[in-house]
Amino acid sequence: MENIQTESPDSIGFWKTCRDPVLLTVVGGAIDTIGFIALFGFFTAHVTGNLVLAGAAWVKGGAGIWIKLAAIPLFILTVAITKYWIDRSALKHTTLSYLFLGEAIFLTGFMVSGLYFEPFNDASSVTVALTGGLGLIALAIRNTSSKTLIKHISPSTMMTGNTTQLGIDISNYFRNRNQDNKRKLLHSLSIVIGFVIGAFLGAFLYVYFDFWSVAFFIIPVLYLSYLARNNRFVQPD
């Protein structure tokens, strides 16, 4: 597979080393939080969360079960189509650029749909399903990229594994304080911190700007598309 970037992390500064995971996780945390607040607890990135909430709603009663369950096949279908396209592509950095562009387009649809259909009054409504589905497709594309073209960057929308990895890297660093362990620790720390910042920032901006808040996070996705097109994603040694 073609390298996305030829620079080594050791030859560049901290920001360029951690830039990609930070931007990815800030966006992931923000969009997931905005969707959760606005769409009755719908997760745009966490299939696990939608399953748990659907199960809880089924036992305790509540609306929106069908939307959370329908999110699973929609997520899988998006991943399958995205992976098929990746497999047929020749220039991987160009493909990654288009995937980020696709993510930005669906995030724009998520924003426009939210602005058009709100206020949402029924958790089981088609408008909630449509709006949430557009956000879910955007982050399903992202998750497919994370599992294929940018595997060197930990998944940027699911923090359980990343938080576990942070604990492991902390332990490894204090056991052996070499440069490699330090680099791994900074990488995992930047991912967790980026997601936390994104979650709080997404919630804050949504309170003041409603669905317009999504626009703030479309910009870094477009920037990542630009970086990928110019073959400037950091690739590990």
C-alpha cells in the first residue's frame, strides 16, 4: 500500500506528530456529542451506545428504538461500500482525500437537515432518523478510513480502547523512559485529550449556535482532505 506521508515523526515537531489524531478526535467527539444532545441520545459514531440505549428503551419503555437499531445495518452498509471503493483505488492518498471530502459532505447534510427539521419533538420521527443517519454515514466513512488507510492512527471516535492504550503507554513509559515510549505516550494522550476537548467544545457550541455548530468541525475535515491530497499525513517508520 502506498504511504500516505513520507516524513518521519521523529523529524518533525510535536504538533505535526499529533496534529492528525487531535483533529480527528476533536471532530469525532464533537459530532457524537452534538448528535447525542440534539437527537434524543442518538450516537453518530458508537454502534455500542445505540445498542445499549435501544435495549434500555425496550425494557424501560421509550421512543426511538427503531432508529437506534436501524443505525447498525446503515453503519455496516456504509463501511462495506467505503471499503469496496478503497480496494478499487490506485492512489491511496487521493482516496483518503476523497473520503474526508465525503465525510465533510455528509456532515454538511447532517447540519442542514438539523437546521431544517428542528425542533425535534419525537424521538421516533423520520426526521430524527434522517438527520442522525447523515451524521452516522459521515463517521462510518471515517471509521473505515481508520481501519484501512490510516491504521497507524488509533480509532478517532471510540475511546474505550484508546483510554486503555493510554494507561498501557503510561505504564510502559514509567517502566522505561525512552524516546519510543515517550512518543507512544504523547500519541495516545493527544487522542484522548482531543476527544474530550471535542466533546466539551461540541456541547458548548451547540448551546449557542444550535446545528450551525457542526460547521466549526467541517472545516478541520476539509483541511485533513487537503493534507491527504498533498500526501502530508504523518506515517510511522
